[in-house]
Amino acid sequence: MTDILERARTTTLDHGQGLSYDELVEVLRLPDDRVPELLELAHAVRMKHCGPEVEVEGIISLKTGGCPEDCHFCSQSGQFTSPVRSVWLDVPQLVKAAQETAATGATEFCIVAAVRGPDERLMSQVRDGIRAIQEAVDINVACSLGMLTQEQVDDLAAMGVHRYNHNLEAARSYFPSVVTTHSYEERWGTCQMVRAAGMELCCGGLVGMGETLEQRAELAAQLAELDPHEVPLNFLNPRPGTPFGDLPVMDSADALRTIAAFRLAMPRTILRYAGGRELTLGDLGTRDGLLGGINAVIVGNYLTTLGRDADEDLALLTDLKMPIRELAKTL
Amino acid sequence: MDTFCGRCGEPLGDSPHAACDAQLALEPPRFCTACRRRMKVQVTPRGWSAECVEHGTLTG
């Protein structure tokens, strides 16, 4: 049998197709001394099928904390003893955050709420917020508001939401160890409705939550089956008071292998650095990931934790000769 | 002078909170260092604010 990277080169680089689950497992089992070769292939695949541009996004928490769900990685669940308190952001602050995000060159601004799904109060706040942003800022608005009904999907599409985030979070086989208050199938269903309504689908997950290497490959394969426009890849940042609060930080070589494997699973997707990269990879690893399959970043801070300084990330992109994707090209 | 750790909320006393101090480079404080109340924290793409009902608002 030929070497996995030789086969991966043919499948992903030459043909633009994703690797299978079994092949992804092989990739994730590559020894540390082959990681540079793996990253080089993933970067070549990204450059050939996506180009050198990087999509930059900012995110904001519209409603923080007090969530009824029990996602074991999340400090915003009301079921844990996390110190995160419930807070709502008003519309003027939301617009200010969108303006600050746009000033970085970002083309995406994602409004996030810690909820099972939106109620009428939240939908009303989102409606007012999107209208105010659209009047003041030239930026695409995305939302992440949990599980949706068909009516809510249609409402968000009518408001002009062009991309909706709803992560699978974990592989189907590991999901019950991560969330017990709703099912993997419910999440999958919302993703399907979003795409059917014409919004772009943003769907990714977290790694480093105690899953096996095979379950990491399974998540990548299941995301590839879903075929989202964008895949945000988060690395667990163990939060105090959560069930995963005492897990170790993911090994950086494992994190880089995972980035490359996700790129080889989905050669044409927008693969975004999301939460936890500062802790897992640091400055040098951030650079390695951008040269290993990543072609999008969340700039600045996250929902409850802080990110790298936005100016440092933008300087890194300049250094790597990776231009920021312009707004017109995202529409 | 701070009485409580802004990250874990425990009394500072004489014991070091080096791990908490390191983490506070990556997250805003959650507890008021004067009274230990949990603060209302809002993180934005380029900053954060943390409000204690008794001791006011910190920003970063």
C-alpha cells in the first residue's frame, strides 16, 4: 500500500476531493517527524483550491451566560459553577463592536447568544441589531443563536443574515459525552434548515475534549458530509467550573495534525481558526496553522475569553503575504 | 490593595496566584478584587468591561 501522504496528495491536491474517514485516521496517526510534510500538503491544497486570501471575522456575545444547555466545555451554561454572569449587550454597543471589527478589515461579524434557541425577545434584539449594523457598517452579518425553528430560519434569512453558525461540536459517537440536553440529530437538523433557506452554513466543532483520535477523524468526516461553507475549528480552553475544566490543554503537534486533517477532509471549505489557539498553539503555532490549511481567522477577542491582539494577527497575515479577503468577494 | 483574586475569587492572602495571573492575560477578571462579587463582564472584539455593582467598572 502506498504512503498515506502520497495518496492524500492525489486525492486532495490533484482531484480536489476529501479524504475518507479511514484515511483521516491514518493522517492523524502520522508521527511527529512527518507533521511538517503533512502541513506542507495541507497548505498546498488550501492554496490550490481556496487561494492565498484569508477571511477575517469578529464575534460578539449578544447574550452571555445563563444558558440552559449543558455543553461540558462551555462556561456560559447555567448548570455549572462557572463565574460567568448573565449579561445582555444593547444595540449601540453592538454597532460599536461591528464598527471596530470592520476597521480591522474583517468582512464578517457574528452575533452570538448563549441559548438553546432564540425566543421572541432575542429575535427582536437581533432584528434591531442587524438593522442598525446594516445602516452603519459595511460588513456581512452572521448569527449563532442555537437551534432554530423553520420560522426562525426564514426570519433570519429575511433579515439579511448571510451565514449562520451552528457547530456539530463533536463526533456523533462522542456527542453524548459532551452534551446531554439536546441531541446531535437536533443540531444536524438546524444545519440542514439553514442551508435550505439559502444562508451560508458555518459548522465546526471543538477538539481536545478527551475524544479519541478516531473520533477526531469522525468529526472531520461528518463535517465533510454536511459540506458547510465554513468550518470553525476550536481547541478546548478548559474553563473553571465546567465538567471539562480540568482537562489538559491539547498538545500542539496534535492540534496541527488536526488542522491539516480537516483541510484534507474538506479541500475547498473556509477553515477558520476559532477559540483556544492562543493557549494550544501560541504565536509560533498560529503561524504554522496558517501554513497548514487554515484560511480564516477570528480576529481579536472571543465570547468570554481574550484572543491575540488583532494587530498582531493582521501583521502576521501581511508577513505571510496572505491578503485579507475583501467584502465584495464574500458576497 | 487587592483582597481577592480577580480570576478565582479566592482571598489573596500570602499565597501566590501565579497561574491565575497568567490566565488573566487570556481572560478578563470575573471577581471584584475588593469585595469578591462576581462581576458583569462583556467581552468585545477589541476590549472588555467588568462591572462590580459596588466598586465600579474596569475596562481592558
